[in-house]
Amino acid sequence: MAAERRTSVMILGAAGLVAASGVAASVLCHKAIRAEEAKLVDLRVEIGKARDKVAAIPDREREAIIARENLEEVAKILPDDTQVELFVKRLQDFQQETEVGIASLENVSPKRQTGKAIHPVGYRINLDGNLWQFLAFLARLESYERFVRVPRFKIASGPRPKNGDYEAVKHRVQVEVETFAYNRGKGDGKRAQIPHYEKRKAELAEEIAKAREKIEDVPYEYRGPRGRRDPMIDPRLPSATAGGAGLPLDEQSSLLERLRAEVEKLRAEVDRFRTTGNLIERAELRRAISTKIAALTDEIGKTEREGKIAYLPLARRFRREVAEGVAEARRAFEAVMAEGPTVEELKAVARSMREALATGDLAAALDRYALVSERLRSVEADPTRAPLAAEIRELERRARLAEEFSRLKIVISGVVVRPDGAVAVINGRTVTEGDMLDDDLFVRRIGVEEIEFQYRDLVIARKR
């Protein structure tokens, strides 16, 4: 019995071991399955990412084609390292042109990355100047031939002046200026090949052109304060008595604004005079501008002599916006006058003078000549316009001779035309063709309806 019991125990032990090993094998199998399932999930994620990349290839190729076709335009506006150094020198020129004071100039460019063709270049500038000087400085940066941007700036306003000299107030301005240096051939690497490149480029021609338009920037033309006040200065004016001598302060301000408006009208008329092709309008504008310049010059002189505008800020504006504005308009007007009439203008004058002479309208012919008479001398050195000017002068000479002829006393009493010749009775004398009536006048031809006279070198027909 003991032996049987031991045999049973051994059988049970062996069965237990077999069962335990089966459970262990099952657990290991489940773990392997879960690991493979996890790998499968990761693989599906990678496949999804790869599909996204493949789907994005057409857009990436499109962007690459547009960028490649506009690379030359980008290269035009991005400076290379040498031009960056030139830009720093130009900052000194901007300082002198705008009268700001550069207190410091610090290079804050980030560390250059190896292998990159384009890298940012930055400067931090501390400068002193009034608002308009600072805006003029910004305008210089904006209109610079290479790409420049100002990502940020901050202004600490100057104190209100005790003497009323608002233009003397200087603000402290910190400006951050950034550009991007592009050195062709450095870091460009080998370009990836895009299938059917030329065909794709043709299909994207419109988008390439639109992208180029964004690159080709037209700078803004800064035109100064134009009557605006500096908002960073206390705008309150002192009492009227603080204006010193001259008119009351409100009347000084009104006078200044009226004269400023007159100067703006004058500028507009000069611009119109420069661009109009209408001869009559041009002549009217020339007379109006000359009259207005003379009138404003007289009023400016009177205002200064009588000290009507004595308050210092207004007096400064008066000199800059009125006196200098009129001087600038005069220079622009004289420059247009010095250029002389255009070819089209000369042709139109010559044509209208010929038509007027053909119809006997001498006054109209001389009026047309007056439109350009003062400016004909300025075109004598121009081989294109000089012949037209000479023709106009000749037409004017003929009109003057015809006008003189019209004042001569010529009375035609009768005409007889015979086969052997014609005879006319003029001023009580019987004359034939070729007879002299005066030192400068003779009968050239006698007809039934009209008689041709030659006055000096001009042939003129007179009806009976």
C-alpha cells in the first residue's frame, strides 16, 4: 500500500508539473502576441505618416517650383555679406539726411549656422530725434534697395519744452533692424529633381507671377509732418500772451493754416501744369501760377516784416511749410518752364497756327504762338524740337506781316481782265501785274475775283 501511495504521489506531481509548464507556455504566447500587435500598431502609424508625406509631395513640389523660379528676384533684394557692410555705412548717411543722432549701433545677429545660404543679420540702434526725423529715418530704411525690416522699436518721449520750442524736443528711440544675407552657392546643395518640371512650371505661371509681385515692393514716399503735431509732446498751448509780439495766438494759427492751404493749392497747380497736354489750360495755369507765386511771396514778406507770427512753434512751421513751400513750388515751376514745350505741344501749336492763317484769323494764330513763345529758346539745342520751334517762329512772322498788311490802305476800284493782260485801279492808280505800290508792296497777280499782293516776302490775296 505504501508503494502504491508513493506511485500515486509521483503521478500527481508529474501531472502538476505538466500543467504548470502548460500555463507558463500559454502566458508567454500571449505576451508575444501583444508585442507583435504593438509593433503592428506602430507600423500602421509609420505607414500613415509616410502616406501623409507622399500626399504632400505635390504641394511641396509646387512650392519648390515657385520658389526656384523667383530665386533671382529674391537674390536682388537680399544683400550678400559685402552689401551688408555697405548697408551699415548707409545708416550713417541716413543719419545725416534725417538729422537724427545715432547714439549706438550694436550688431545683434544670431550665430551663423554652417551650411546655410541665407542667414539673418540684425542691428540694434539707439538714436535721438524728434518724431518727424525718426519717421524720415524709417522711410529711408523702407526705401533701401535691399530688403530691410523693423521687427520692433520703442520710444521714450522727451520732456515738454519750457520755452515753447517743440521742434527741439528729442525722443530716445531704440530700433531693431533686420535683413537677411544671401550668399549664392553657399549651402545651396544639390537640387532635388522634380518630374515633369517644365510642364509644371508652365501650369504654375500665374502663381509664380503673383509670388513675384509680392517680392517686388514699391516703397512708401514719406512726405513729412504735413501739419500734424507730435502726439508724444503735451499739445496744450500756453496762453495767448505767451505768443509774444504779433497777432493773438489764435489769429497767428488761422493765418498759418490759410497760407498753408494756399501753398497746397499752388503745389497742385504746378503738378497739373507739369502733366496737362491741353494748350489752353497750360497757358492759363502758367499765368495763374506766376500770379499766385508773386502774391504769396509778397504776403510772406509782409508777414515776416510785421512779425505777425511770433509764437516760436508757429513761426517755425511758417518758415518750413509756407515760405519754403512756396520756394519749392517756384523751383518746380521754373524747372518745368526750363524743360520747354514737348514735341506734341509744339506740333499742336504749329498745326493750329497754320489753320488760323489759312482762314485769315491772325489774332488766333498769334494767340497760339503766345502759348509757347517764352519757352521756345529752351528747345533750340534739341534736334527733335528745334525744327518745330523754327516753324512756329516763321508762322508767327508771317502772321505779323499779314497783320501789318491788313493795316495798309488798299482800295480796289475796278479790275479789267483782257487777253493781252489784266489791269486794276488801286488807290486811284491804274496798275498791272508786277507794278510797285510801295517799297515793300507790289501787285503779283490780278484776277477777276481777287488780287494777289506780295508784301515783303509774303504773298497775300485780297478779294475785290
